[in-house]
Amino acid sequence: MNKTNPQITQIIQILKEKSYQEEAPLWKEVARRLEKPTRQSAEVNISRINRHSSLEETVLVPGKVLGSGSLDHKVRVAALDFSQSAAQKIIGAGGECLDIKQLLEENPQGNGVRIIE
């Protein structure tokens, strides 16, 4: 791992520790995806989240959420970063934007979380 952003490095470490403590493989998988080179990091548009999620679902994006497309249902989205338009569209649809650490604290087992990349 040779990430230069200390925040991402810290999140990866926390995810690995929590995965071990809670025996939750989801967090280890998210950490593995965050360790990828920046060129390969996930950038997911709102339209993809809309297609691959259902009402009231929790979605995790191991990267940035971009604002292209529209969202027609309420969904909780956890990601490293959100574009301004993406955050407005998620909140406008009645959803919620979360930091990955927030989701980890709320749901240490990682139950019912879908990874979209």
C-alpha cells in the first residue's frame, strides 16, 4: 500500500481492523478496493446507483459519487467523496450521504450493504 493521502490510509487501516474484530468480510473487501491505484478508483454516477439499488437500501462506493443521471428512490450512500450535484440529488430524493467511517460505526457487521463500483 503506497497511498499518499493519510485520510485514505487511515480509513483502510480502520476497515481492516474492524473486519477482523467483527468477522465481517465486507470491510476487508472495501479496504482492498480502496488500496487500488488512484487511476483505478471507483467513480460511480447517480444513474448507476439508481439502476443497481432498491428503495431504502444502503450502498457503499469505494471512491467518488458523481452527479450524472437521476435518482428516483430513497437510498443511503456511503462513499469517500461526493460531487456537489451528486449529494444534492441523493438528498433531494430523500436519501442520505454518509462517510465510510460513519457507515462502519452504524453497521459494524456490514449487514445489508451493497458495494457498487
